[in-house]
Amino acid sequence: MGRWEPNARDRLAQAALDLYSERGFEQTTAAQIAERAGLTERTFFRHYADKREVLFGGSELLEKAFVDSMAAIPASVAPVDAIATTLETVASYFTDRHDYARRRRDVINAHPGLRERELIKIASLSAALETTLRDRGVPAHAASLAAEAAMAVFKVGFERWADTEEEHPMADFFRESLDELRNVFAGKAS
Amino acid sequence: MGRWEPNARDRLAQAALDLYSERGFEQTTAAQIAERAGLTERTFFRHYADKREVLFGGSELLEKAFVDSMAAIPASVAPVDAIATTLETVASYFTDRHDYARRRRDVINAHPGLRERELIKIASLSAALETTLRDRGVPAHAASLAAEAAMAVFKVGFERWADTEEEHPMADFFRESLDELRNVFAGKAS
């Protein structure tokens, strides 16, 4: 087997998700994941630090998508509008990933250790977004609040998108969630 | 040493915080915490499941304070106003805890394992608040968004309160943060 394996990262992520769904996270080893992907255990650990990380290979890309999109919007645009635009851009990242994202979510929710890892990733995303907002001139605390609010919209919109049986554009769910959060702050009863 | 120890929980929490600050979390054992508190290791494990939990003994009380306060507000009150009132009530929970809370925060931020545990506690708090909002008749997704927004205000308000050298009423910081988040959603630039 050569050292270079085409799409090794994705194949490992897919194999891990399949095995975690079939047998459970605890019952699966890195060696088994590598085997299912037709790769070696050494290759697994070249790509992922541990059995949890294999489900979070996209986190850095997602964070980069958030930060790059936000950084590209003129600083004159109000934070809430910049967040709306950023979420539209980020939504495209999930195109054709509906099935994978649904199954991944179910596996993560079934295991506290994976849930913890996900919360850390979201906290990192929130911190990166906060920094980007501050770089736009938004005062520190407002930037922090806006970043947390953006994460709330992202999480709820994502869940709603994942809950649908058939894939609909994720951007629609982000828009809907952002509007709902606006309504909450406008003091609407529901 | 008798089986019943007055304030054992608080004494263990205080001793743990002292030792984590002095030596670091990794370098401290449950036995050392018990010794510093003048208690036995067995007593430690009667009160806390592990070395991390000892810093989160107040989490259930805090969650109860959030839920009880929210549940007591008439359902006719708009969610954002119910959140504002709930945060005012919860703020009183932190009276006279400024020094402890500041030191605890510094210890938690210095250790990823403690940070993960804290994120899980906040996620649990958010879920409890979401359920309480749904019980008030708020639709599921709006309840989820409002609960996440409440947590954002709580986190940022808490940080701001903890950042001050002298203790000021926490409720002021919650009000300020909630107003800032309202401004963000009203489309204000900063």
C-alpha cells in the first residue's frame, strides 16, 4: 500500500461514521476504521489525533468559511447583517452533505464524549467569529454577544435542516432562525 | 472523624480551588483536596464523582434558579422580558461569590478538560431553559433560540462581572449585555 492514499481523510471519516452507527463509538477501534476504509492504522493516525477527531475533520474548514466570509464583508455593514450574509455563505458548505450530517449528528448526540468535543469546536468557532467582528471595529462585548447569537442561529438552523427527511437548502433554515431570534428580541411573544 | 461533616461540600470546593490555583489541576489529587479540607478521600467521593465535578457543585443549584425563576413568570410575558427578569433573579445567586467565581474562572480557563465540563454544564442549562420556555407555550425553535441567547447574555455578563476588580451587582452586567444584544438585533452598527 502506497504512502499516498487518495481521499484518505474522507474515506476514514466515512468508515468511522459507518462503524460508529453500526456498533457504537466505544466498540470501534481506530484499527477497525482504517481496515474498513482499506487503509492502515498508521494512516489513520497520520490524519486524526484520535477516534473522536475523525468526526471533526471539517471543523477547521467550517471555521475558515465563517471567518473568511465575515472578513470579506465591509465593516460598514451592521453586525447582524454581516452574520446573515456569513450564514448564507456557510450554508453552501453543507450542500450534498445532508445524509452524512444527519447520521453524524445522531452518533454525536449518542455519546457524551463526542458531544463535549463538538461543544469545544463550536466554542472555538464562536471565539474566531468574535475576533473577526472585533477586527471590524465592533466593541469587545458586542462582538462576543453577536458571535454567540450567530452560533445559536447556526446550531438551531442546522438542527432544523438535519431534521428534514429530504435535503432543503440550509440557507433557508438559517434565515428562518435568524428572523425568529430577531422576533424574540423585538419582544414578540412567540 | 464523624460521618457527618458540616459544610463538607463547600470546604472541598474551596480546598480544590486553592490547590488547583497553587499547583495546577493535573498536579492535584482528590486525596490532597480532602486533606486540605480536613476530610477523608472517602468523604470527597461521597460528594463529588471526580476531580472536575468539585468545581461544578453549584451547577444544579444554578440551573434550578434559572428554571424556577422562569417558570414563575406569567406566560403572557414575552420571552425576552422573561429572560431579563430571570437573569435579575439569578444574579442574586452570585452575591458574595465574586472572589471565588473569579478564581474558579481562571482555573477553568487554564485547563481544557475543565473547559469541556463547563461547556456541558452550560449546554444542560440551555436545554433546561428551552424546556421551560416550551412549557410556557413558546414554539420549539424560538424556545431554543431564546434559551441560547439567554446563555450568551449570561456568559458575557458573567465574564464582565468577573473582570471587575471590585464586586458590582451582577444584575447590572446582565442588563447591559441584554441591551447590547438587543442593539445587535436592532441592526445597530456597534
